[in-house]
Amino acid sequence: MSYHADEKGYYGEFGGAFIPEMLYPNCEELRQNYIQIMEEPSFKQEFQQLLKDYVGRPTPLYFAKRLSEKFNTKIYLKREDLCHTGAHKVNNTIGQILMAKKLGKHRIIAETGAGQHGVATATVCALMGIECVVYMGEIDIARQAPNVARMKMLGAEVRAAKSGSKTLKDATNEAIRDWINNPVDTHYIIGSVVGPHPYPDMVARFQSVISEEIKSQLLEKEDRENPDYVVACVGGGSNAAGAFYHYLDTPEVGIIAVEAAGKGIHSGESAATSALGKVGIIHGSKTLLMQTADGQITEPYSISAGLDYPGVGPMHAHLYKSGRGEFISITDDEAMQAGLELCKLEGIIPAIESSHALAIFEDRKFKEDDVVVVNLSGRGDKDLQNYIDYFKL
Amino acid sequence: MNRIKQKLSEDKKILSIYFTAGYPKLDDTVQIIQDLEKSGVDLIEIGLPFSDPLADGPTIQESSTAALKNGMHTELLFEQIKDIRKSVSIPLILMGYFNPVLQYGVEKFCQKCEEIGIDGLILPDLPLDVYQEEYEALFKKHRLINVFLITPQTSDERIKAIDDASEGFIYMVSSASTTGAKSGFGEEQSSYFQRISNMQLKNPQIVGFGISNAETFNQATEKTKGAIIGSAFIKHLTENGVDSIGGFVSQIR
């Protein structure tokens, strides 16, 4: 069994393109071209050059000695927090802006929740001198003021999504509506491994540089390409898709996906989609999603804005359903404590999203000689206010 | 014969009206259907509200949100209209997004539609290939016509495939837009209408999106079989409630 997307964009029963006809020409254009474009030498060369000189790749694979001692196993951190703009998101936006150029598009739209993907998109649009419109929920605009300012400084227009619950899923709806209204000159840069085919596969491929580097870096440090486990947090799941990518079909590598339990899985305020979701359609993809019995999509909750998406990418739904992935959910409190612990033990302030992945070590025990790679997807600068409020700093 | 096909065979332009079930008030559904029939409308699309209506503009989105807040859900809609065939004979189409249908159970949904006397479905995010592979037999078994959309960007090749897969009519989206986004038609629409007309499709076309009054209705139906009004009717309901539906329809034709 393969855990990669098939030709129609299915991961097992999940994925596909459940889109209204208005989106068909755009998605079809992308579907017919994305792999071919990604394999062109000129594309590869420019992508790799920018990842190196602009993003700062390869990011280090760092052996976290004190953290390892505490949990009595070997923990490596893949330092995506050191990427330009502060998180792995930029790997994808660099790839997609080059894709948009190859497709002859002159205008970029994107959705954003906390603002990280919006900033990463605004950044590459500035880099390429392309018009950029970012949709962001009205509520998120109010609570993520610094990222709104960043996007504006980078020349993007931030448009408030005022429909529905006024958060990430509604920003995504608005971006899709914009695409319907501008079908010819616009490319939609989706920020995660969600949406209709070919987005989940395309974004996973752009993010796969993470596991590609882990392989060669681990070979250097441990004389082996494969860790025993690779761990990543999952909202939509783009950093996880990148960290898992080259290990998906290597069964000896354990895959651990960490979801946000919010205030507890059964508290009514959670984003643990694997536990709470049912098969359905969200944003053009068949996947696990949180919804009412009547099929209305519900609003998730997590202290981490990057994890409160009501679905997961179809790759992750398949990893869950097939048993290939181990899914763990972590509460707000557990994540915040783990974040603070990394600060004290290793001198690294992680994004709260990444703190969820770090929090599994309290309960999930590993063998002493296990090599466990944790994808540290982002840095905590953007979350300072949350840390300040939570710990009364 | 299916009521939609019967209606399409008449020598007249079709006026179809869309409304969102459960809006403006939860229990307005039956009265709206009855009044639309009395007013001389040819076809009715009953909208099943959805939390995330991707293809809709603000007017229909807001009506959906309000309908859900009022307490509308699939089972309740079926309950409200279970005896509708005792009072109306107009063709009825249910229009909605695929996820609520999937959660209800596609087979059970189709069965229920047949029992009630629903004639067709419009599910914009159920794509052609998935329909053909998984659901076509089921829809046919329950005598439901599935209506597909085309847009100005749809290629001739795909239009032909959609025409082949359709029975009844093709829902022709007038411009690259969400519902209610634009009003009136220009050069671009005229040449699009002409292009489709020249293709000599086996199914008649009914135009939707951008039709709000007699002028746009007449423009849209010059080269097609009919036109659909959605957002403009919802706006009318918002402003006037359900008491003057006949007045709205008589302004169109």
C-alpha cells in the first residue's frame, strides 16, 4: 500500500476534488501541469536556490541533549523555526509563487488563520513583485495584529472574511470565492495540505524538503537515514506532511501526528479531528472533519491558531484510518508547559503549534536508544502575547 | 414523465426561482412554494442551507446562516414538505452542497426525495466523474434528475461530456462569479450565450447568476430556454417577507 496520492488525488478513500464547476478549469490547469513543472530543471534550480539563499535551508537537525536526558531517549529537533519568516510555511509559498509564474498568473490570493501563511505569501509576492490579497477572518484580524501589520508592510492587501464564524475556514471560503470570480489571472496559494486535488499533493511535495534533509542529516549524525519515529503537529497538516513525506512508505519509521485537544477532547472546545471528525467534504476534499450530525461544519478550538482547522489533510486522514500513523492529542495546558520547558532546557522558544508535538514525551515513552525526530515547525515570537497571558510573565 | 422534462417540453421560457429553506422564518417553506406556483413560476429550487456555501455570494450565504440559526436541517425540511404534492404540481429541485447529503446518507436522501415527489437535484460540489462512478445509478433508480453547471470557462469538450451526462437541463452560470455578485450582462455574456447556442446541445440550458429583473431575464432567455433568479428573490424576502411573492414574480414577466 502506498501512502502517497494516486493520480486522482486520493489517499485511500480520502482526497479528490469535490469542487463546483466554476473551479474546475483552474484546478484542472494546475492538475495537468504541476508535476511536469516541478520536474523542470529550471524550476528545480530556482526553487532550490531560493530555499538556500532566501529561506536559509538546510535548516539544522539539532540533537536536543538536555531534553533527551530528561525523557531518556534521543530527541532531534528539525529546526524549521529558523526559516525566514519563522516557520516552515515559506517552503510552500516559494514553490507556489514559482508555479504561479510558470502558469502565467499575475495575481495571488491566499487564506490565513493566525497570519503565518499570510505573511509567508506576502513575503514571496514582495520578492517577485506580484499583487497579493490575503483573506483573514475578521476575528483573527483583531487578535493577530502584528501579523496583519507584517502583511501590510510587505505590500499585501488584507481582506476581512466576515462570513460564517469569521475565522480560518471562512477566510478559506472567501479565497475560494475570489478565485471563482477571478478565474483567469489569479493563482490561489493554499497554505496547507488541504483543498481539492492537486493541492494536498503539491503542498506536500514542496514541504517534502523537510524529510529529505532529515534523511541526509541523520545519516551524518547517526549513520542511518531513518529515525525510529518522526513527530509533528497537525492542524491542516503541512509541516507534518513534509516531515513524514520520505518516510511514508518506510514502515520501520513510526509516524506520530499530534493534534490539538484544546481544553480536552470531549470539552466541546477542541480541534482533535481524528478523534472527533467524521468523513465529509471540506474545501473541496473528502477527509475527516468536525461537523454536526446534519453535516454542517463546526468551529474547532485550540490555543494555537495554526491548529484550529475543522479538518485534516486527506493524507493524514488516511494515515489515521489505515493505522500507519499514531495520533496523539495534546491539550492547551500540556502544550504550554512543553513550550516553556523547551525554553528552559534548550534555549529555544517554540511556536505553540510545535509545542504540541514536544508535549507527547510526558506520556508517550520511548526506548533509550530510540531516535525520535520532532519537527519544530515554527518559532514562538508570534505567540509571545499568549505565553505572557498564560504564564502571567 | 418527470415533471421537469414535462415543463421543459412546453413552448415557453422557463422562470425558475431559488430560495433557501428556513428563511426568512423556519416555517415559511411551504407557503413560499405554494405562492411561487400560484404566481406562475415554472420551476422551484429549494435550497438546503449549508454552513460553508463556497459558490455563493453574501446574499445567499447570509440566508443560509440565518436558516441554520433558525434551526433548519435536512430531516426537518423533508418533514415540512412531506405533503407538498397534495397542494402543488410544479417541478421541485433540491439544491445544496454535497456534505449534508453525504451525512444524511445519499441513498436514504434519494429515497426520501422520491417519496416526497422531488424531481431533481443540484449539488454543485458533486463533480461529474464522482457522480458517474458512484451515484448515477442511485439517482436514476429514484427518478431524480441531476443538474450540472457550466461556466464561461468550461471547455467545449467538457460541455459535451456534461451534456451527455445530463437529462433535463444544463445550469448555465452566466459569468465567472459567485451568486449575486454581478447584475446585468455585457458583450462577454452575449458571445458566451451565442457560443453555447451554436453547440446545439441535446439538453436545453437555463441561465443562472446575475438575473434580477425583467430586463436581465429577457436578455438571458433570448438564446436559452430559461433563467433562474436566486439572490434577488432572497433580497425581496428579506425586505418584504413572504406576503408579496406574486408582486415580485409579476415584475419579472
